[in-house]
Amino acid sequence: MSVDAIVKDGSVINQSGAASNSENKAVEKMNDYKEQFMSLLVAQMKYQDPLEPTSNTEYISQYAQFTQVEQMQNMADAMTLNRASEMVGKTVQIEDTNDDGVKFIKDTGKVDYVTYSAGDAYVHVNGNSYKVSQVSSVLDDKYYSDVETSDEIRNMMKKLPDVQSLTLSSQADLESLLQAFNSLTTKPGILFEESELKLIDSYANRYAELLQTAYDEASREEAPDEEKGAISGVEME
């Protein structure tokens, strides 16, 4: 089950991917500006009129502008590294794009550590290295645990017979399913489709009916003969 959202304290916040893409585009733009600025400065020096050369003051001013661009680049790099460092120990989802241009979740796990190389920050997840721009979601640990539990519940339901065919022979499986469902801290509507919730409810109701029937039968067997007759509606002589 894929989850395409940031989750914090049980709330889904769709912002991680957008923030990552925004940062990445900003860095790319600054790289382009830096290269363009240097190209223009070199061209200006190369083709300036030797009879009216550019003054030192102008060069100093242009160099100052270049320095500002470089400082902005360094700040962007530092922001990217800080953002990546904050992910250490958190559960993230890694996004990739297939040959058809369709995005998909490539990996999910905790960030073990972060490295920085050639202007890019990398997160290391499950022994693999990914650019920080590939992080599509940061998951709250409780939410991520609930996502895994919801998948386990689906597998349990696949193994159970249909609701009307249920008997107490499936008691252990039913109890495991209901215990797992009751352990969830995230709102069920976030984790399950409406049809799945209705099916879980049907299993719970059917299980309660089976237990009540078994209890009633056991009560009749343990009751004295006079009480058995009263329970069954038959008068005992």
C-alpha cells in the first residue's frame, strides 16, 4: 500500500514532495545563473574596446555580484544538507520514475545516515543511496506502523471464509484480525476503503453472534432439568 503524503501526529500533510522539488529547482536555477554570469563576464573582458576598456570599478562591482550569487548557492546547498540531516532516523518513501515517465514508490524505510557529494545530498535507506530530491514522503512512525498493520489485516481477511460461512473454527483468526484492527491509532478511514471497513464490521458482528450462540447452548447444557424446560419453553412433568 502506497502512501503519498507526509504524516505527522496522525494528520496527512501533502507538502514534502513539493518542498523537495522546489528546493531542487531553486538550486538548478542558481547553477544556471552562476554559469551565465561567468560567461557574460568573460565575454565582456574578451571583447571590450581596447581604447575604452571597462574600469576597475565596474569589474569590482560585477565581481561582487558574482560573489553574492555564489553565496546564495552555498546557502541553498546548506539548506539542502540540513533538510536531509533532519531526516536521519525518520521513515521516508523514495520516489522514482519508470521508462514511461510514471512515478512510483521505489523504497520505504528509515534514513540511516546522510552524505553530501558534488553539490547533492544523499539519504541512505535500506543500504541504498538516494538523492534527497527523491524523497516523496516523510512518515510518522506510528502511522507507518499502522500502514503495515492494515496490510496484515487485509491478508487475514483474504484467508477467512465469507461472513455467512464463518464458524468458531475460525475463532483464532477472527480474534487476531479484530485485535490488530483495534490496535490502530490512525483513523481507519485513512487506511481502509469503505468497502473494507464494512467487511471488517460484518466479521465482528458475525463473530459476536457465534459467541452468543455458543454461550446460550452452553447455558442450556449446564442448567438443571427444570431450568432446561423453562429455557426451551417445554413444561417438565
